[in-house]
Amino acid sequence: MEKLLHAILWILEKSPNGRARLDLAKLLYYSDGVHFQKHAEMITRGDYIHLEDSPYPVKLNEALLFLKEKGHIDVVPKIEGNGIQGFALRFLKPMEGLILSREEKRVMMKVVEAFRGRVVDENRHYPNLYENYVVTPLFDSIPFSVARINTKIHVLVQKSLLNLSGKMFRVLFERSE
């Protein structure tokens, strides 16, 4: 869980307005997914579950509780014209002994920059990772495997068009059986 704690703090530190819990869960999922695609290994090395509204790290609540109790994060209500519109997790102070590699930080920065505000339109940024969690039945574990996610490691045999946006083609590479 130590990698998860450091990944949460790193993402919150790079998010000056804080992040909602579900947005943080999605950022962790996409960071793990992008890193898995390049290195066949996840950053947090944790399991994800498909909840109604997002992929969710199984140990996220435990990690948030630990970080809040130790004074590393704070929870601030988002107050708008019509009242409280949720809560934001905010970075307060780092943990000793950051254990994230340079490559892990680079991948997470790429994902955080893709979603500067709320985490929406994930299918436009990471279509294969979005599809990986959407096709997983609710409350099931989301698998990270070469059979389901495009990686640089396996042979790319069949290409299928997933999304056409202007001159940008998003292609999902499928592994042939």
C-alpha cells in the first residue's frame, strides 16, 4: 500500500485545487494503466474494482484514512452558490522517503495534465483503458492483463477503429487469439 500512498500524495500535490475522491480514483487507474501498457507493471500494484461510476482502487479508502490521520491530506467542502457540491482532497505535506521512480512520476504527470479539471471524457484520452473497465461487470475486479489491454510487449495483430475525432484517429489494438 506504500506505493498507493505516495501516488495519492504526488497526484494531490500536482493538483492545486485538490481532487474529488472519484477523480483521484480515476487518475490512479489511468496512471496504472498507462504504466502497465509500457512496462507490464502497475505503479500502485493494487487491485481495482468496477463501481457504478468509476474504476476504484480497493485500498483507496484505507489509504485516505491513513493520510488524513497523519496530516498529509485534508478534506475541504466545495461550496458553490447552491450549497456544498462535494468534497476536495488537498495535499498538505509529503511523506518521508518518496518511492516513486522518475518514469512513474512522468506517467502520472501525463495523466494529470490530460485531466486538469474534472476527469471527464476518459474515452477520448485513454479509450482502451476506459473500455477495459467499462466492459468489466459491476463490482468485479478490473483485470490488468495483456489479453485485455494493449501493451508494447505483445504482438499487435489486429487493429480496429475505436474513435474518430477530427483528424485524430484513436485506435484500439486487439490481441488475436
